[in-house]
Amino acid sequence: MLRIDCPWCGTRDEVEFSFGGESHLTRPTLDASDAVWSDYLFNKDNPKGIHFERWMHRFGCGRWFNVARDTLTHEIHAVYEMGAAKPDLAVKDPDS
Amino acid sequence: MTPSPTNRLTSGGRIDRTQPLSFRFNGKPLQGYSGDTIASALLANGIGTVNRSFKYHRPRGVMSAGVEETNALLTVSGGNGDIPVVRTTVRALVDGQLIKSPSGFPNVNFDLGRVLDFTHRFWAAGFYNKLFKWPSWRWYEGTVRRMAGLGKLPDGEDGNKYFHHNVHCDVLIVGAGPAGLAAALGCANSGARVLLVEQDHELGGSLLADGAQINAIDSDTWLSRTTSTLEDAANVTVMTSSTVSGYYDHNVLTITDRSTTGVVRFWKVRAKEVLLATGAFEQPLVFENNDRPGVMLANAAMTYVLRYAVKPAHVMVVATNNDTAYRVAFALHDNGVRVPAIVDSRENIAEEVSKEAGERGIPIMAGSVVLDTVGTKALTRVSVGRLSNDGRSTVDPTSVIACQGLAMSGGFNPNCSLYSQAGGSLRYDAQLACFVPDEEKACRQRVTVAGAANGKFSLADALTEGARAGSTVTGEAGFACSPAEVATSALGSYHLKAMRITPTGDTSRQWVDFAHDVTVADIELAVRENFVSVEHLKRYTTVGMAVDQGKTSNLNALTLLAELTDRSVEEVGTTTFRPPFMPVPMGAIAGPQHGDFYAPARLLPAHDWHVDHGAVFENYGPWKRPEYYATNGRDRETAIREEVLALRRSAGLFDGSPLGKIEITGPDAGEFLNRIYVNNALTLKPGRVRYGIMLSENGIVIDDGVFARLADDCYLVSTTTANADHITAWLEQWHQCEWPDLNLVISTVTSQWAVATLAGPNARTLLQEIESDIDFSVQALPHMTLTTGTFLGMHARVQRVSFSGEMSFEISVPALDGRQVMETLMNSGGDRITLIGIEALTILRTEKGYLHVGGDTDGMTNALDIGFGGIVARKKTDFVGKRSLLRGGDQRKDRRQFVGVEPLNDNEELESGAHFITSQREGRRSQGVVTSACFSPTLNRVIGLGLLEGGFARKGETVTVFDDGRTFDVRITDPTFYDPGGEKMNA
């Protein structure tokens, strides 16, 4: 049960949000090869550590935004708007 | 007059002798007192055997005085029926309660099932995988399941009430034993919001049966003073009879609160800091027949004597590997229980305990272990042997001691379930021979462990550590707080010898897990068969998997596994703790969300009007919609058939209000929809309507419906009823995440509009009789157009779209006017209009060959499979899913394609779900499915729709259908059975 800091509404409980999977994906154009297209469709990152993902404040403002979440500890390192660049997070490897 | 309890002390304890309670055990009337648990009342009445064991049906008595109970899990009357698997060691006795032993045939004292015990060699671990191979497991299953049950679930409605609550706090203290209380005392008046949660109905934990001195006063007085201090502190909330059962991310914990009779409250707590003072579980000793009634944990014996004023037996031997059991022996002795011996596996006993034993005249048998016990329904004697010098065997002679009970202590194991759930690591402490929180490894949650849960088993250490931890976590939460002053003179020595398992004897009679009847021999067998990983051992032998989740068996099983595989316990490791720590009733998780409150029902704007017209409602997603109208007492079949025919003959009125309606407004609305729809949205002129489909990015059809252009910068998108919310969210995601530069707004208007659909050859004539400024003529309002105007004085949108295949007008008015439109049309039309339910509409659209996304398509159906190849080829620009349609696999000619089917024999019953199968010669495999089927009243024969491999090229072909054992032939046709030219629809 995460606590997520919606950039518009403030900190709310996870139950108010919907998860939208990995963020910062670039949608290939029609002339992309089958390999590039299937990579976009099916291959998602599943890191042990920081994951950049999108969430939507479903029972709130209805806005999508990005979250940098540690998949091991569930710590949320950053919340930032859709379209913004990945934040530079100096987080040490959880295994080290 | 019920007989007076035989094992009850005349004074002492925390029971109220002025409030006697009557109850029955297996029909026998007995008496207890307010303050008793069911188990303490049974013991007070000298009841030895309370249940039979799970597998061998051995007689079993009360084993503990807490949640770790493995034996006294009984059926108790309450609510609207008998509740099985009640932990009677923690459940308060209630006047008039009926207690039953769930197993034992014909009864618990004489159980024919005991034959399993006498033939136990056949039933070792995994027996069902080996013994019941012939003829098949199914042959035995019924009998095994009947014998293995833990009781029967009540049949009736659950009599309890369930509620959900949420709470935030700065400090959550779990457990109100010495450590938890010392911590809470320090936090009182610190200003922090403190929640102290205790699963017992009284605060105190081990102090409820202790008798030590704290701060120079006796512990009972200290406890009552502390309790009132905490209750008076405005910032401290005390919850009793409440069990913290789950620890989730970001410090969310769940509590099952049973403090009100007949009510279970399920709390979700969000805590800044959590302090776990969850105590420890005493571990049993393992020797032959260590499961007989009368054998119990030592601290349980102390609890029964001091808290409940009950002698567990009149003569009790104490067996131990540490100092704590001496206090138990003294308490038993001081309250009139004769203790003939303390059997201690240690050679050297500390003087501080041996001296006191000497003063009471209790003999100590040092360097000795219990070998075996005798007695069927109650203990009669135990045999004791002296350990050899290397401790791996015993030396003669064996002594036999007559007794009625045995109190055993194998030392303590911290209760680390919640800490482990929080992600905390445990380490094996060889000196304490148990698992303790590993302070070296950081836990991802804001959690601290104190007291016995942290391996501080003496009262003095638990109090000190609790007080210190309380002040630390309060400080972490941002509040100033100094540790409470707590000191005790109580005996604090432990001196554990890491030995719980008697090295000799028949291992198939030495129990490790009482609840699941797992013996040392079972563990040996598992190791012989190479189940040497702790996870494999657990699953193969089921050790620790019973309702108690191994609270008294896991540690002994791990120790044995380590010994048998020549590894250290550290190397063997432990299994993972998962929520819940204690079972949570399903009702508590559901809370009030059941029955009518399970999900809010959505009603049509004209719901009551439909009720008055005989509508029979069915749930379609959240909506209650008329399935058919039982007018004039018609049955379902007749009603549906007559509705279909009436619409085709004259006119039908259908309430289409739940249809999803989304408005897309803005200069880029057209561009946006052009990227969403397979169809071209930009070429659509204002006032025109187009049928479109939407695909997932993988090319799969996810929704269909019409979209209309209301103005240059405004579109109205219709979605299927069930998908309305989902499609809105999906459109938002594309707009916000992929194309935020497009200037538009998406708004759902589904419930703003009521929709009355009038369809049939007389539809236009009927509308023209109504007061309106709208020109309904075919020239002004042809099929697939939209207009707005005034209808009955209301603002209305009228759309020419058809799902039935007849001339059709969809009249949308503000939702509140929905009833008036339906009513006026019906009154004006009289016999010429018939109300149409969903079932009739389903037949009408099947006749017309219109597909239903999700019914006639599945998760593999792409745009090309339903005949959209031409439209896809003509549209040059990108849209969601287009790239996927370019893949070779998406364009194969043998994909499952949308077709019509009709049985060769008109009377054949065709059902959706039936498979098209290949011939015997080709190996009888499925080549598709029938997705819709019905008897068409219009055509007077059976028709259907389906998905068939290479279906487009197979029209006219005869294919065999397999349906639930039947096979018959059908002809593949075009999906459109009715009015293929569309003259009626375009009229």
C-alpha cells in the first residue's frame, strides 16, 4: 500500500491510483521493423531497483504522471510530470 | 445443578467468581467464570481430551494458553451457526455456549479413526502420493477428506457484522506485554498519536500470569496503574481483542478487531513508526508420545494457574532446557500442584534457581530428558532417562514418575512474523537457539523490534528495551520523549541448553507438528528422499502448514533438518512469513461490501417506468437493464420472440441510455480520433455518423460503436455499455501520455443523456405524430446522420443508427426527461409500439450479422479478421494498432475470421461455444468457435455467428460442429442473414 505524491493533489493512498506500466517508451513509427515493434509491444524493463513508471490519479484529478520507484524497497524517489525527462537519481545498487 | 469445577483454585486469578457461566462441552453441562477462556474452563472441569489429532486421530488436550494452540481448535456455537476451528485458548467463555469436538467418531473419547494411529506406519509423509495410486486417488478422496476435516462451515447467513476503518498514527505499538507497555508509558503525553494494539482482551501479556515486582510494587498493581495511565492519556489509543495480522508496504498494517461481540472491524493503519513488541512463543520438547493430553507448554501451565486459577493437573512434572521453567514449577507448587520432579537436560543448574527448588522440596533431575509418556486419555506416568556424556543417547536405569501432567519448556522463539512481513531479516542466534531480528541488515520499513520479540526473554530486559525503544521511535516520529522508568527484581536468568529433541526412542512417535501430525520420522523420511531444502521439507511433510502456521513446530523441524543433513540451522535457514499472522475472516476483508452493497447498481433514468411495464431486469455490468418485458403474463421465450417480431413488423422501443457517450472537443479532436479509430475521422462531415472500431496497440479489436461529428471541433463517440469507463480512461492515457500536444478535452456524458431508440418500419410515422421541430424525413435525416432540435419541448439529439437492421432513430434527451420520452412515445403509439428488451435486441442484431465485441471477438481477433481489411488498406496514416496489422502473422489467410453459420438440419440446436472441428482424417482439431446462436423468429430457423479459420473464403462450405458430445453439420454463410441490401435500414 504505497503513499503516492500526486503532483496536483498531494499525497494520497495507492488505492486512488491506477498503474500504467513502464514510462519513457518511444512509440515507433509505421516503418519500424517487426523486431523494433515487438520490442516496444512486449519487452518491458523489470529492474531490481529504480523503475520509471506511470501512474494515474484515477479517483482524483485523473492526470497521468511519472514515478521513480524502487522495486525492492518500494521507496518512491521522484514524482514528475508526463513528458519531463528522467530525473538523475544517484541511488546505490541495492545489492552492493 | 451443574457439578462444581474440580481443578479450580478457591482464590486468586483474574476470573470473576461472582459471575458463573454455564456451558456445554459435547453435550455435558459444565461451569466456568467470567474471565475464563473456553480452554481454561475446560481444564477447570478436568477435561483432558478436547479433540482428536488431524491425521492419526490421537486424543489431544489443551497444549497452550495462546494463539499458538494446535489442539484445542473446537467448534463453538455463535452467530447464526456453529463456527469451526475456534482457538479456544484465546476465545472468551460466554454463558450458554455450546462447545463441540469437531472430530471423533462416534465421539472424542472413543474414536474409531484411531485405527489410523495403530496402523501409522502406512501413513508417513506424502502417503497419499504413494499409497493411493491404485486404482486412482479419486477412489479414496471422499473418505480421506471426510476424515481429515477440521469441522463444518455453518450453512446460514453469517451472523456477524463487518466494518472497515482507516486510521493514521505516529507510533503504532503492537503488543501490550511488558515491552509494549513500557514503550507506551514513555510515549504517553509526548504529543505523538500513539496506537497500542493488543490481541488479548486485557493488557499485560506475560504480566497477566507473573507475580514479579515492578518498580517495587507487585506486577498486578503496576499493570492496573499503567493501564489507567494509558487510558487517561489523550494521545494514546488502546485497542484490545485486536490482532495485527498483516504488514504491508509504506507502513500499512491491518488489524482484526473483535472487541465488540458480534462485530469484526477490519482496520487499516498507516503508521509513521512501528514498534513490534510481539513477544515470543515457547517451544515444545520432542520425545516419544509428547502429544498426550496433559502435556502442555510450561508458560501455559503458569498462565492457567496464575491467570485463570486452574490447576492443569494435580501432579505435574516439569521438563526443561532452561531456567524459565523453574518459575513455572514454583508457581505450580505454590498453588497446590504437586511437582514430583524437574527434569532438566542441563548438567549444571544455576544456584539461583536450584536453591529455590530445594527450599520447596522439588527434586531436580539434572542431565536428564523425558523419554516417553504413558496414559490414553490422561497422563499416568512419564519415564525419564539420564543423558550419556556425549548427549547422543541415554544411559540406564530409566526412572518412572507417576503424574497427571507434564509442563515442558524448550526455550523461546521470538514472534517475528510481522517483522519478516515488513521485509526484515532474521538471523539464527546459536546461544539462544532461535531466530532473532538481524540488526545488521536494514529493514525497508520504519520498524523497530523490542522485548521478547527481539530475543530479550527476561522481564527486566524486556521492560528496559521496551522503554528505550518507545522513546526512540517517538523521537523518530518527531516528538520529544524520554524513556519510562521501569525496573524489576524478577529472576532474569535463562541459561538455555540448545537441546529440545530427545536423542533416543521411536521417532515415528515423536511429534514435531501437533496440528498436522508430523513426526520426527516424517522429517527423516523427507531427508532420505532428498527433500533437504527447507521449502521442500515444509511442502512434503506439511510441517508448519497447519492453521497455527508452525508457531511451535518450525524451529524444531529446522533444527532436525540441520542435524540430519549435517548443516547448521543458519545454513538451513527459515521459510518466509506471509500475511496473515492470524487468520482473518473473509467477512472482515469484504466488510460491508456484500449483497446490495457489493457494487453500486446503476439504474436507467426511466427505471420505475420499466418496472411498471413488466420489465424483468438483468445485470449488464453495473446496469440493471430490462432483459425482456413479461407483459400479459408471457413467459421469457414467448416475450422475446414477440418483441423481435413486433419490431420487424411495426416498431420497437428500446432504452439505450447506458450506451457509452464521450464528447471530444477541441481544434485537434478530429486528428486525435483519426489516430484512435481504424476508420477515417477527419473526412467525416458535421452532422454525419460513422461506424468505427478501436484496436489495442497489438491490433486486437477492443471496442466498436458509432462516432458522430457534432461540429468542426466536436465529436460524439459511442462505446459499448460495458466498456464506457475503460475506453474513456484509455483515450485519456493516449492523449496525456502520447500526444499531449493535441488540443482537446475528453468528457464522459453517458449519464447526462437518456436514449430512447425507436426502430421498425413504422418508426418514422410514429415520430412524426409527436410535437417536434425536427424533420424526420429520409431526405432530411437519412441513415447515419445526426440532427438536433426540440422534441416534446426538450432539447434532443436524434441519430439515425441501427443495431436491429430496421429504420432506427436514437433520440437522446437530458437524462431527467428520459421517462417522459418513453411514456409519450408509448402512449402515442399504442398497439403500434412494443417495448424491446436486451434479449430481443441480441437476436435482432444476430439476424443482421452485427458483431458484439468481446462476444463474437476474442483476445486474438484483429481488425482484418472481422472484415476491415479494405478500410485499413485505404487509410494511409497511422492509428493505434496499425503497425501490428502489418505483421505477417496478422495477415495470414488461415486466421479465425468472422462468418455466419446455419445448421443443415433446421431443427438442430446450435449453441455458442460449440467448436468447428476438422474431419476425422485431419485429426479432429478445433478450427474455431460458434460465438452467437439463436432461433430467429424472423427467419423461422436457427442461425449463428462464429470465428472460423480461413472463414472468409469458405462461405457455402459444410463444416462439422462439436457441441458437448454431439456432432452435426452446418453451412458457412455471410454473417448478414436479414436484409443484406440494407433497404429496410436505409428507408
